[in-house]
Amino acid sequence: MSVSSEEKVEAPGGHPPHTAPAVAKTSWWKDEAQEPMRRNLGLVGVLLALFAIGAFIRPDLYSNPDWVINNIMVILTQAAAIGVVTVGMTFVIIGGGIDLSVGALIALSGVWATTLATQSFGPVGMIFTAVAVGVGAGLVNGVLIAYGKLVPFIATLAMLVAARGLAAQISGKQTQISADQFINSLATTRIVGIPLLVIILLAVAGLGWVLLNRTTFGRRTVAIGGNAEAARLAGINVRGHTMLLYALSGLCCGIAAIMLTSLATSSQAAAAELYELDAIAAAIIGGTLLSGGRGTIIGSLFGVIVFSAITNLFAIANLPTEVQNMVKGAIIVVAVLLQQVRFSSVTQFARRHGLTRAKPQT
Amino acid sequence: MSEQAADTGEVVLRLSGVVKTFPGVRALDGVELEVRAGEVHCLLGQNGAGKSTLIKVLAGVHRPDAGDVQWLGERVEFSGPQAAMKAGIATIYQELDLVDYLSVAENIYLGHEPRSLGFVHKGQAARQAGELLGRLGHGEIPAQRLVKSLPAAGKQIVSMARALSHSAKLIIMDEPSAVLAHDEVGNLFRIIRELTAQGIAVVYISHRLEEIREIGDRVTVLKDGRTSAVNLPARSTPTRDLVSRMTGRSIEYVFPPRPDTAPGETLLEVRGLGRSGEFTGVDVDVRAGEIVGIAGLVGSGRSELLETIFGARQAEAGTVVMNGKALPPGSVAAAVRAGIGMAPEERKSQALLLGQPIYRNMTLTNFSSYASAGFTNAGKEQAAAMRVADQLELRPRDVNRAVRTLSGGNQQKVVVGRWLLGDTRLLILDEPTRGVDVGARAELYQVIRDLAANGVGVLLVSSEVPEVLGLADRVLVMREGRVVREAPAAEINEEDVLDLVMAGSLTAATTEEVAA
Ligand SMILES: Nc1ncnc2c1ncn2[C@@H]1O[C@H](COP(=O)(O)OP(=O)(O)OP(=O)(O)O)[C@@H](O)[C@H]1O
Ligand SMILES: [Mg+2]
């Protein structure tokens, strides 16, 4: 994307290929590492553009700094639950899988955590239940995929249907009100002006980043998604790890279920509908490769925030959700197109660049 | 084609001053090449010299940054591989480029299926594919079979059939013999001679000098992206000259001497190992400090045997005992824990994370051992990988690069290098020198011998019989899934081995003796 930085990176490459390793060090791999950075910058650009559009439509609101800060908190709060789910989803996709059941698992966890029986155990009981249900169902996904050799798409699709069914069964298709003050207060609590839900999102994302980039767990995830056979022949327990990835996604669903319950002070079997699509889309526009082996937590986080900001903008502009969905669709397409253009554009650029330098040099 | 044949010797392809840069690397830096109709033109050069890049420029995969490509007397710039094929240039790439889930016939005719009105003639495609395979001496490969289920050598044959299906004027072959066994190479050469007799030009890349002597007409040598010699006579140029033009120094192409000391205690004990349709009743022992070589044709069950010992395939009969402990069948993790490492046959699909940096590929088996409390330590990993890179002359010596950007031979060094880290007690090597250049090969032999001197046991498979005989202490010869001979390497010679692995039945052996 940024032409000038490419040029700077490329400049030392004029040496013949066999010279000092230091030459190569400045270029290619770093270039790859900077690639997600550049994409994130692109998403920041999108956010700024959305802000500018908003300011153009409603100058009255956007000229008020208090309103703007509050609105940013609204956007982030809306992004919180789906953001937590997207972190789990990013792990699953990088590991070469997909999890279509996240929305259903949130509904199931939320409903299970708000039955009268569970509520009688207090907030700790509710949180424990939501997380346990999420992890348990995620493990079922994982076992089916890793040991039952089911295709992830099918296994988690089946889980989607089954978990929604079970949630409806448990709740009797009723909205279950949460009577627990502690749970309900989570959504309204602010710490130094930042909503608690946003802090939870940032904490989960931060832990996810460390897990992915700094631990052996993350390394295994990337290896398995990059080449499962190579990982297996290197002695990595591919099946066991795959199972854990789905459990991790389930864990994120359990956390998100509590967040949503707190926001709505209730739960129902139809909660978090189509979250799976939003989470997958957010991961993809954040630069996670759908075929596995590459992706970043920060990119996914930006993806979620972009979607949330669009929803927010449409609400402010009073536009119908149909238009909103069309714009979302367009953004997904553009993001995926950008991913495909990437490689050829880099080499093309290098070629043009090489051409211009070749003459003075030789 | 016929007019070409009449004018054998006419220049069909001329390159001058071709430059190709990748970010950070000048892969080609002013290359000259001249190819005549009906000749076999060989390209020589070390790993990373730019051979594959050059042929990708010819094949329309890469566009040159500068320089001139003249094809049949006209300056051309191919817009893509399809354009080059249309113009009459067919290519067999070093890294196989077949579609796993299509059939053999579909792969051969991919992109130019026999068809009318948009409908593919499946029957015709299959029949023609069968004929091509027959011409290649492999009529037994079923045209309807999925390519995924073929062994590496079978895939190479399919690649070759695909190139032949294009009725091209120039066929480029990038290390076609790397995955082929001895008799298959003979087959390949027969085909090449048929092609050149029809006036078709062949560009042939190989690291095996003896092949170039046998099949080549002229040689062009690349060094660090530049042409260091053009149009040398392939048969008469002394090896010393070729090697020094490739490497800038002279390399004695020898195997390290065998030590006098007897090998230590038995590390690996394989008894009665079998898998139906692959191999039966195999017994193998490997002792500490010993190099055991397995010779045999592709399809003799060599690779399958290695993978089964390693647990990558589930044994159906027999036992694998490592260090006195029986290994559970079908568990790679258990084998690795017991100290076994394996460099598999197909580097791209079985061993490498192409998008990941070199150091992460090297530490793929033991990154946890550099980690503390589950946190990885990139610095330590890079330092360790750097040591191996030095040892194996990896080029470029930068462990932060993505493996994808390495040349074929250098990728192979990464696969083998992985097991030089960590404490492997038994190393299983399947075609360890595939695609590795003369200089680095000698280096690799020394590294393997040094490992053995340090008490590591090595079990090695190679299609190159001299390599097995030169490197190993003890040799097993396999045929059709059975071990037919076991002997100290010093007591068996190349002809014995070839006799044993070939059709090898008593009658064949006796007729040969009569003939001799
Ligand atoms: N896509 C790429 N991006 C960056 N560098 C590349 C790329 N492809 C090749 N290179 C670099 O170009 C140089 C030449 O590579 P090339 O594959 O042509 O070597 P080669 O002569 O075929 O070697 P080998 O005998 O090992 O196959 C190497 O330094 C390699 O690392
Ligand atoms: Mg090559």
C-alpha cells in the first residue's frame, strides 16, 4: 500500500544476492511482518473515513467532544462481546479450521446461565456455568473434528443447529430475565471512564495476542494451520491441539454470553444471531487467511471495531439496516480482494522498481 | 515442428542481459543463454544460483526486470505461463505443481483439455494420457487415479507427461531426475533423445554431473545470478572446470571416511514390520554411531518403511523398539519423544511451512525446548538456526526469511537441518540430498558422518546407489517390499545392488551373467 516505505525497504537489495546476510535481513521477512501492520493502518484509515462521514452528516453532534468520546465508548461497547468471540475465532481459523457455532454457543451458554436454578447460585455460579457450557460444547466440536474426522464446517454447523435447539428447549422459548445485580451491573460499570465490557475485550485481546505470538501454543496453532502434515511429522500433537482450539473458541463464547446477558439483563435462545458470520468477516478483513496459517489478533480487533463503527454511523444517520448490510458486504469483498491482489502487486512493484534502478546500476 | 527438425542446430532461444530481482535479492543479474533446436542444453549452478528463476522467466511465470528474450528469432515478453505454452515452451517445474484432487489425465490436460463445444472428451483425454504415460514407460499408472495417491516419482512422471502433451518446441526440465530412481532416469533419457531427434530443444537442470555428461550437449553455468560460462561442451569439459566455475573453488566430491571404531549398542530394532501392499517382514537394526542405507527402486516400499518406523503410518504387523522400549504403532509424537527424527521425502507437502521464517521451520520440532513456561524465545531459536545455517551453507544466510523465497536445494537443507538441532538419537533421512548442489552435498555428508561419530544412528534412503554405498556402513537392498540383501557397504558394489533392485529375478540375473 505505502509506496515510499517499500522503496526504503528495497533500496539495499541492489547488492548481489550472496552478500552479507544483513542485506536480506532488512527486506523480505520484515516486509512480511510489516504487511499486517500496513493492513491495520488501512483499517485505521477506514475508521477515520467513517468518522469524517459522520462529522459531515451530523456536524452538530461531532462538534461536541463529550459526545464524541461517549460515542467511541458506545462503539467499543457494542464491539465488546463480538470482539471476544472473534479472538477465539481467529485462533480457530489460523489453525486451519472454522467455527460456525459461536452464535449458538453464546445463546446456549447465556440461557443455561440464566435459568432460575443457575441464578440461585449467584453470579459466580452463573459465570462458571456460562464458561463451562461454552468450553464443553467447544470440546465436543473439537473431538468431532480432531478425532471423529468431521470437516470443521459440518461439525460446527451441526453444533449450531443443535445448540440453538437445546437453548430453546431449556428456555422454553422464553426470554429469561437476569435478576442478578452483579451480572447486570457489569454492563454499566466504568473504570476510569472506560466501560468494564471494553476492558474485558481489551484484556481478552491482549491475552490472545500473547498466546498467539509469544507462546508455544500459538506457535503450534500457526504451524498446524500452515501445514498440518509437516506439523504432524515434526512431532506436534495435531489432533489434541485442534481440539483445544475449539475449546478456546467455546471459552470465548462463554465469556461473551455473560457480557451479552449483562447488556440485555436477560438471555434468550435467539441471542447472538449470525455472530458467526460477523466474527469470521471481522477476522478476514483483519488479515487472517481463511486457509489457515496466518493472521493477527490486532487485525481482527480492528475488523470488529470497523463493523461496530459502521452500525453506529448508520444509527446516527438514521439509515435502514438493509443499506448497512449492503455496505458490510461490500467491505468484506473489498478486503478479500485486497488480500488476493497483495502478492502480485508486491512483485509487480518490485519489478517496476527493479527496472528503474537497473539502468543506473549496470 | 518438422521445419525445426530440418534445421537442427538453429538457435531457437537467445537470452541476453536478463535481470530479475525479488525484494532484497537479485536472483538474476545479467544472464546469457543460447539454446539450439535438437540439443540438450544443461544449466549448472549451486543452490540459489538462479536456475529455477531463469526457467520461470522463460516459462512466463516471472517477468524479467531487464534484458532480452528472443524466441524463434523474435523478441518476446510472455504475459504468463499460458502464453509461453502457446508459443511452444513447456516446463516441468522443480516443485511439482499438480492438483492433488484431480485425476492423472485431468492433470495432464489441465488448461488444454481435448474438447468440442465446451464439453471435455473425458474418454479421449484418458486414452491420450494413457498413451503419453506409455511412451514414458509408465503405462501402469491409471489415468483415472487421483494424483494425490501417487508417490513422488509417479507425480514426476505425470508432470513429464503434461509437458509432452503440449507438442512444444522447447521443453524445460528443472531437476526432473531428483525424484527418480536409476532405471527411471534411463527412461527419461530415452524420452529426451526421442524429443531431440525430432528437433525439439531441451533445457535440462541437474546437480548430478554424470547425468549431464550422459545426456547433455552444451552447458551454461550460473553463479550468483550471473552467467559464469556459456556453451561449454557437456562431455569433454573437465569436472574440475565445471565445479570451479559453479562454486569459484574446487571441491573434492568424496564421502567422508568410515571410522575404524565399531558401532555402539543397538538403538533401533525393527522386527517383522509389515503393511499390506507396501512391505512385509522387514527386520532392521540400527546401532549408535552407525549409518544404515536402504537401496531400492521407487515403489519398493522404502519410503513407506521409513514412515512406518517413524509412526507416520500405522504398522499392521511387527514391532519397532527404540532404546529397548517398544513404540506404539502410528504415533509420531512417541517416536519423536523417543529421540527419532525424520526428514521426509516431499519437502513441500510434508515438511515445510512455506510462509514461515526459516528459523521457525528449523525449530519446528523442538521450539518448546527453547521456551520457558510456555513462552517461546525467538532470540535463542534464531541463534540455534543460524548455527545450522552456517553448518549447511544455507544461502542466503538469513534465518528470518520466509522459506518460500529459498531455492529448492536450500529448502532441502532446512528440512535436514531441523534434526541437527535438539537431541535426536536416531535420524531417518529420506532422500536427504535431493536437489542439493555438489558442494553442499559434500558438506551434508560430512555433517551426517559427524552426527554418527557423536553416537547418533542414521537410517538413510537414497535413489542414488553410489550415495548409499559411499555414505552408509551397512546396506539393505529392498525389492517389492522385502529386504533381499543385507551387507556391509564395503562388501557390495553398485552393480550388485542394481542387479538386486532391478527385475532382479534369478532368470534376469543369469541372462545378464551370460551376456557379460
Ligand atoms: N519468490 C522469491 N522471493 C524472494 N527471493 C526468491 C524468490 N524465488 C527465488 N528467490 C531467491 O532467488 C535466488 C535464486 O533462486 P533459484 O530458485 O533460482 O535458485 P536455483 O539455482 O534454482 O537453486 P536450486 O539448485 O537450489 O534449485 C535465491 O537466492 C532465492 O532465495
Ligand atoms: Mg531450482
